[in-house]
Amino acid sequence: MAGAAAMSGSWFEQLEAQLEQQLEAFLSSRPEQRQLLEEEEQRERQQRLKRRQLEVQAEAERLRRALLELATEITQWQGRVERARAAGASALADQAEARLRQLMGLGRDRWQALSSLGDEFRRLDADLAALQREQEQQAATAAASGAPAQAGSGERGPGPAGATPGSQAEAAGAAAAAASSPATPLDPIELEAAWSAFEAQQELEQLRRRHGTPPV
């Protein structure tokens, strides 16, 4: 069985090599066919590059929106940390600070992903530009020899939208370096419930102060 498989593989390789030689001989005797084949391969490559650029743009836009939403959430938790500290709720402030660090870590990961997409887009753009130059050179050579040449479109789309997440994300990144509390954050749902209870208590105390009632 092994010998039969080896013979089958060898036969297929020989057939493939023979067909390749026949194609090369055919193209050598017909330069215009070789040129048409090369132009078709260039067009297909150009289409693949452009499709990938569109995918990169869509992903970059999704990340940009996510970063802006995250920056808003980070700003909210920065304010919560300050309010809890000012009210003397140290345990809640530690939990809020731990949640803040989580969000900042997520922001750094998303920022890095967006930066990588920007690098990939620039590489694709350079490949498209090089392909366009190659097509123009072929067209010029064909025009000089009197042979027809078809050059693919060299259009290039804009870079990924929103390469930066805005000043809010920058402020959040600066605050990330300052956050150093070792507290382990609660589950986000539990933390939101604890924060709601804290805010309700704060509002009750303010109401009592306004009416001259001593705090409990």
C-alpha cells in the first residue's frame, strides 16, 4: 500500500511538472498571453489587498468606538473613586479603584490593537502603491512596443477612521499609571449595587443636613 501511494504521488508530481512545462512553452511562444495572465494575477492581488483594507477599516472603526465608550466609563469611575475617598468610604473607594485599573488595562489592550491595525493598513497601502507602479511600468512598456496593456485601478481607500480614541482616553491612560491600590475588584454587578447603595446613603445624609436632622 505504501509503495502504491508513493507511486501515485510520484506520478502526480510528474504530471504537474509536465503540465507546467507545457504552459511555460505555450506562454513563451505567445508573449501576449503571458502578459494577459500576469495582468489578471495583478488584478486579483489588487482586489485581495483592497478587500483586506476594507476589513481593517471596519475593525478599526469598531475599536475606535469601543475606546471612546471605555474612556467615558473610565472618567466616571475616576470621579467615583474621588467621591468615595472624600466621603470616607475607603473600602468602596478601593473597589472602585480596582475596577478603574481593570478598565484602564482593557483600554491599553484596545489601543495596542488599534495601533496594530494602523500598521497593517499602511503596509497594505504600500503594497497597493507598489502594484500600481508595476502596472504603470508595464503599460508604458506595452505602449512603447505597440502591444495593448490593461492596468488595474490603483485607487486606495482612506486610512482607518479615528486613529486616536480622543483626549478622554489619553487622560485615562495617564491616570492608569497613577493607580496602584492592590484591592481585588468585586464583580461589576455587585460593585454597581454597592455604589448605588453608597449614593443612596449620600443623598439621605444630604437631605438630613438640609433639614437639620443629625446623621445616623
